Amino acid sequence: MKPTRVTNRIRALRFAHDEMTQADLSDRIGVTRQTLIAIEQGRYSPSLEMAFRIARAFKVPLDDVFEYPEEPS
């Protein structure tokens, strides 16, 4: 897997939502905990559908979870 430049706030959002565990979130969105860990650590980019599922689990817009840095001009 190629590392991604996409960053995320999944860990911070989990803690803001009653300290939701990785297992709780992975169950909610239908992936293994290992997959969620890889996404959370930025080692793996989720599909667009998975990204929306993660955002919906926290009831926030996609932009509140994921960020893609601007290309330097």
C-alpha cells in the first residue's frame, strides 16, 4: 500500500464521541479493526463510500474528517 497524503481526524473524533473505540467504529462502518487502524494512521485511503460512512458515523461533513493538502504551486 502506498502512503497517502490525505490526513484525517478520526482519532480526535472518536475521543470527542464518548471515547468511541476503534472496534466500535469499525463495527459501525463494516470494516475490520485492522483496516480502520490503517486508515486512521494514514497508511491507507478509504474508498469514497467508506469515507462517507465514517463521516456519517460521527454525524459530520466529510471535510470535518478528511483533508487533502493543496498541491504546491
